Amino acid sequence: MQWEVVIGLENHVQLTTQSKIFSGSSIRFGAEPNTQASPVDLALPGVLPVLNRGAVERAIRFGLAVGGKIAPQSVFARKNYFYPDLPKGYQISQFEDPVVQGGTLSFAYEKDGKLETKTVNLTRAHLEEDAGKSLHEDYAGMSGIDLNRAGTPLLEIVSEPEMRSAAEAVAYAKAMHSLVVWLGVCDGNMQEGSFRCDVNVSVRPVGQKEFGTRCEIKNLNSFRFMEEAIHYEVRRQIELIEDGGRVVQATRLWDPDRKETRSMRTKEDAQDYRYFPDPDLPPLVIGQDWIERVKADMPELPGALRARFTGEYGLPDYDSLVLTSSKAMATYFEAVVAAAGKENAKAAANWMMGDVSSTLNREGVELDQSPVSAAQLALLLKRIADGTISNKAGKEVFAAMWEAKSDDAGLADTVIEQKGLKQISDTGALEAIVDEVLAANAKSVEQYRAGKEAAINALIGQAMKASKGKANPAQVTELLKKKLAG
């Protein structure tokens, strides 16, 4: 039987406010346990929550970015469940009236060696508070509770179940991660739990309209873990059904050591949480004037930037897509082009997608930590463009610039001079080299004049060898053709 995979995602995005969503407690990461929990976070008698305006504005910003509807009035509800790390016995969330409704997210991914694009519809994005954290290590067989995270502001973003492979799901998650960081609503630090993914996975026979029974894999904080977890869960469900069993709706966890999902609890439905409006919080009213103020402060969005890169700089769609994969990448690229000139935009794109990205990956650093500044790379590109050095020598210069870790704006020129990498562009010097090569390679000359045009490559190689790689290849080729035609 042929099976179709159905995937939907829920992203828990920690918002970049300074304080919690309903109290003034700090959300700084890494503090000693229970040092950032106020009476409101601890749910002491008589306390009342007060909504953080900054959290609402970040939700509005996200809604505008995805083209969703910003609800003029939304309601906070109590989601009731009883865990040790949930001091109130309920979580303040939104159920029937979320702050953001609908919207779409478009992204690209590779499929069968080709770049595919896909648009996924969003169901909603709602504000809620995070729970605390249970600690199971170093407590002499007991568990501890840290309520520092309790009340941390989250935006939960729910997609429609429209993804059909692990590759699509991972590409969607990466695009969502990039967008919330781009907007400044989240710092995107997955190791610290700022961006977490819950993945709903089910399978059904190809052609069947009804969805299969889904299982939710909770709290994936790595794109690699997400991909592995989906592949495993899909195999598990298919094998279970083909062996005559049935999938039970459940919440599962990914075990990265054993490379498997395992059951955490039977999945609850909405009615199990007994949602009801929180009587301590009035409805959240968002007027059009508030939305317009947030819109005025919005950065240029990735989609608009892609269109501008393609139109203004003449870049291929693929280049524009890669260069707008993060705000840092797009900003760096524009800084390079501003210094090197629009005529070098394609070269800048090639270098950023090639040597710059590969070096960053190899060294394990982010672009904002690159020791080669945009201005330094721009000067290197100008020296390649004006024929001072070859593109091959440019790679050597870039590597030296990276190792130098200098803030000297003229570093490229310094390295070129120190390493003696300047190309020979003097016509008289090149003619002398070409004449020697032609005299010493009569056979290649004869072959070329007999119509074997590829023979000129051997002559170019000999000229480059004679010049110890310093001859300008374009000028050498032009001189050879001119003399061979004479």
C-alpha cells in the first residue's frame, strides 16, 4: 500500500520582551532557580495578572507579516491541567478568540535535486504564558521545580496540516524561525528554548481524504532532531498499521540517544482542558490605530526584499532566496554591494553563497561573528573585478583575511601586496610571455590553426605557468587569439 504523510506544526515562540507576560519578573536566561518568580508567577492568593503591552505588539507584528487577521477583540482563557511545574493549576492562554487568525507562510525546499516552493496556511497564533520546569538531576533521587520560566511570554503559531514530508516540515520550521528573528519578536535561540516545535504526524493511504490518527512529538529544539523524529514516527505508524494494529492518539517525546519516539501520555483533546474565559483578564481590544503604529515600525519583509534583490540587482530567484534566508545575510549582502557597487552584486552573491558560507559553517560561527567585514569583502571583490588579482587568488586572499582577524578596511590590498598576488596586466610583459609560449609550442599552434580551438587551452596554461600564475588570464587569451590569427 502507498502511504501519504500528513504533518502540521505548532511553534512556541518566546517573545523578546524584558519581562513576563503577566508580571514584571525578568525572563533573563540562566538565572539561579526560582530567583525570577514573583507572587504573580507563584500564584499566591490575591494576586492579579496584568498583560504585557510589548507581548501584544509583537503578536501584531507577526500577524501583519504573515497576512493574518488581527482580531479586534480577543479573549484570554484558562487551560486547566495539573503538573508540578504549573503553580496555578492552569495556564493562561487563548482558545476561541486568538489574537492572530489565519495567514500564510511561503518557503523553498529541495525536492529531487530541484528547488520547490510551497505556501502553508496558518490556523492561528495566540498569546500564552509558559510553564515552569521540572529538574530531575542532582536532587538525590527527587525532582526539583524551577519557576523562573513560569509566565514567560509565548506566541504559539499553529499551521494547517498541509505538509507532506519531513523535508517540507523542516523547511517550514526554518522559514518560521527566520521570520520571527527577522521581525525581532524572538531571539531564535533553540538551545535556550526560545523557539520550540511540536510536530503532529499522521499517515493515510494515498487517495484517502480522511486524516489518520495523529501523534504529537513535543518540544523539538533542533531541526535535525525534527527530521529524524518525523522519519521515525512515519515508519512506526506505517509498520503498526500494516501489522494489523492501530495508531493511538498520543503525545510522544523524541529520544535522540535511542533515535526513537516514545509515548509520554495519551493525547488530550480541547475538552479535557476545560477551557473557560479568565475572569481576571478583560478582553484584549486592538484598535486600527494601534495596528497602524506597529505597521509603521515594521522592517522590510523577506518576500519584498527577495523581489527587490531580483529587480534592483538582477539576481536569479535562487540567489535572492538564499540571501534573504536571514536578516543578517541580507544586511551583510547589501553592505557589500553598497561598498563594491551594483555591478558587483552577482559576484557578492556568489561569494556569500560560496566561500563566506562554507567558511562560516566550517568554523561554526554566525555571520555577525565573521572576522571579514562587509567593507573588507567589498574591496576584495573590487580587486578581482579590476583585474588586480584573479578569482583564484581572491580565495587565497579571503582565507588570509579571515585568519588575520583585522579591522583594517584596506586589508585586501595589504594581503595582496604581502603575498605578491598582483596579476601581470602590462601588455608589453604579457606579449613577451605569449611570444615565448608560441615559439615553444609549435604543435599546439598548428592544431589551433587547423581548426582545433581547444588547443588554445594548452597555450593559456603554458602562459600562466610561465608567469607563475600572475598573468591576467583574460588578457592572455586575447593576446593569444590575436597572434594566432595573424
